[in-house]
Amino acid sequence: MSRQVIFPARRALEHTMTLPTVRPLRFFPVLWPLWRVEVSASVYDEPAYEIVDRFLVRAIHEGGMSHPEQLASFLGIQVSLVQRCLAFLARIGHVRFAGDRAELTPLGLEALRAGVRLEPKEVRQDLLFEQFTHRPLPRGHYDGSVAILPTPEVPEDRLADRSRFTGLFAPTWFTPEAVTRLARRPDRTEFNVPRLLRNLAVESHQDAFLPVYLVETVDSGVIAYSSAAPRRDAFIEEVCADVPAIHDLIGAEGTGDPEEIWTGWLAEGKYGRGTLRQLINGVWRVTLRAEAFAGPPKLPPSRVGSFELRRRHFAQLWCDDAVLRRRVLLDRALAMARGRAVTTRVDLIERMADLARLLELAEPTLAELRAHGGDEDAARLDALE
């Protein structure tokens, strides 16, 4: 199982704030139930045909010859050599015998057309299926950066923040037909089943759990985030649309009064005086003075524009100081550029644009970012594709 840290909840909410038509309401960290299925399969190496083997299969298929003596006479070689070659081709499934007559198998015909020798060997592979609908997970969910847990217990060292995840329960049993259906799909490579794998068979299965953040919206829709996608997890969103139990779970939660929640948070006075207001998209914003973002024991500057979470609700932390917000924008953009997730300038520019919208600032340029950083940052920017 992956030992990756679960990405922070605030990152999901930050992206939600950049969606112009979305009115988010509440926030639900959940553990999505999966099956991790170990399958065995045949895979074929593709070495080139030995010269005698190649002419033998062509003589059988194109010349209609089937007896070793007939093949030996046609090719001008010894009968014993033909017999040894045919025995080898039979062992790897290219030839079968009807009495003393040799004929090509379907695998042998396929190999002849491909011009290579297809030699089978058994391999094992894990496949992931979500439990509500038995759908296979897309290939992006197999990336090493995706945290997949073996139990619904989340170790503290896997959390990037203090999120507490609720385990979802799917009242379904695993059925091997899910693997059979996947093996038949023409697009199965998009679900981590390579083209060369054949004869998939289930060896074992076990539960697994994908940490997911669900954002409830005003129109009763659900936006989903996981570390399998740089932004929204479209696969989980599609499943949510088809699974009433998810909406039942959200509806069963008491809504609470967000204004009361954040008024009480401000009254604690931990970060000084502030004001509370509701934005056009319905999100509550807590505006604090610049001194509140001075680092421990105050808030770190990176929290400007990000979110505080309490009782399924969230509020954006804000500061009217545009200079501070600009510095935060450039600092966070440089942190993105240093991370392994960003490999191209286009990706970095798109992420900076999202962050600029979140902080209500003009998008920074790469030149501005270079000037804000040091020599190592400049070298990293130059290294981006």
C-alpha cells in the first residue's frame, strides 16, 4: 500500500473557490471504499522468430503442409530438426497436433501475422474497483502519489492537516465478473490493464480506502477531490451522481448555522479582531488584520486566502493588505514550482492563475516569479519543460 501523505483539505476548497458558477455549502472528508483485487494473467514476450521456426509456421499456414517429413523435404532440412522445432512451438502454444499432423493455433496465427514469437508467462497485478458500482478506477488512481489505505483507520503521519475522515459503507459483495467485464473493454488500458495481458483470473481481493473530499453545493450537487487528479476527481463525481447513498449521507448531517459558527470563532480572539461577511457565492469570509498572519503563534502567511474548517463548514481567511497577498501568491507559486507535481511551465502557469483568482490578484509572470526567488528557484524554472 502507498505510504503517501493525504493532501490537505484546504487545497480542495481553494480550487472550489476558483469555479465561477459553483456555490459551495459544506465539506465532507470521506474514505471511499474500494476493492484491491489481485489478478493473475498471461502476458506474452515478443522475441523474433528463429529462422527455422518462421519458415515452419509459414509452410504450415501458407503451404498447407502438416507432416514433419513433408515439411522437412520442402525446407531441405532434417526431419529430427523439424520435430524438435514443432515440439517447441507446441509448448508455447503456437502449434497443436491432430495425430501426426501439425496445425497452427489461434495464438500461432496471431504470432505469424505479427511477425514475432508470442511466448506466454504468468504475471500478477493489482486492480482497483470502487465498491458502490463495481466500476474500475482510472489509471491516474494507480499513481504512486495517491494515498490508498488498507483500513479505515488513518494514521496520524498520513495526514497533512487535522482532517477527520468518515468511512463510507457500500452494501455490496465483490463479484469476479467485474474483472471479466473490464478485460473485455476496448479502453481497458485507461484502467490499468495493459493490452498484452490475457486470461485475467481473480486470485484474491481485499478492502481498500481512497481519501476523498466531497463539497456539497447549493444545487445539491457534489464536487469531489482526491490526490489522483490535480483538480477535481471526475471519476468519483460520476459515481456520486449515481449513488443515492452519498446524498443521503450528506442530507443526514445537521446543517448548523455557519454565521453563528464563525462569529463564535472570531469571538475567541485568538488572532485579534476581525470582521465576517458572506460572499456572492455564499462562502463566508473572515477578514483579519495583517498582523494576524505573522507566523507562530499567529497564522502563517500562507493561510491568507485559504480556509478554516469547523463542523463541516468552512470560512475563507482574508486580509485586505494587497501587498501581503501578493507576497503570499509569489511564495506559494515558488513552492509549487519546487514540487514534483509540476513538470511544465504550462502547468505552473495554470496553477498560478488559480491561485491568483483565489487571492483576487493579477496573474504573476514567470519573470516576476524568477525575480522573487533565488538562484535555485531560477534553475528550477529553467528546468521546466
